[in-house]
Amino acid sequence: MDVDPPRYGPRPPAPTKLDPYKPTILARLESYPELTAMRSFHEIQDAGYPGSYSQVRDFVRVVRPRPPEAPLIRFETPPGHQAQMDFTDFRLPWGRRSALLMVLGYSRLLWVQFFARKDM
């Protein structure tokens, strides 16, 4: 007796009060991508939407067109021309120490020196 257990798929989405107004919101967001959810809520409320703002806010958050991310541009320097340095404090088991950190711009080599105080 070979009986497969029942397989359940995802439930169909339940209808909401916002469904008739979704095409309007999508069209407005396509024309004005920076349009706020509150403004969309007021516009469809004037058209007869009886629901709450939270449904509009959640829908706009999902469907709003996102601008493309800006490309990451690395800051490159020739060897020996640039370094960054800073002091920081460390809490170690034997006490508090200050460290002078320096990172070379070309090779990203990290150098650290610990000091008892910053006034040395």
C-alpha cells in the first residue's frame, strides 16, 4: 500500500480592500517614483478607498521602483604617497592601552604600536 502524503502548496492571496486601487498606485509610482505612501493614501482615499494607511504603506514599500546602486569607486594612490592614521583605546586584561594605527594607502598594510598614554 503505497500512499503519498498530501502536498500542500501556497495559499492564494486573500483579497484586500486595496486590490481595486493597486493599478492606480502603480501608475502614480511609475510617473513619480518619489511619491510618498501617505500621498498615495490620500489620493486613493479621495477616490473612495475605505481601508487603512498601513496597507498602502506596506504595498508601496514592496512595489516602489528602486534606484540603481551607485558604483563603488576605490581610492587608489601610488606607493608611498598616502597613509591614514588614528589613535584608539583598547581595554586589555592588564589595563587600558592606546594604539597608534596606520594603514598604507597603496598596499593596505596595517601597522600598530601600543602606548601606555597618548602624551608620549
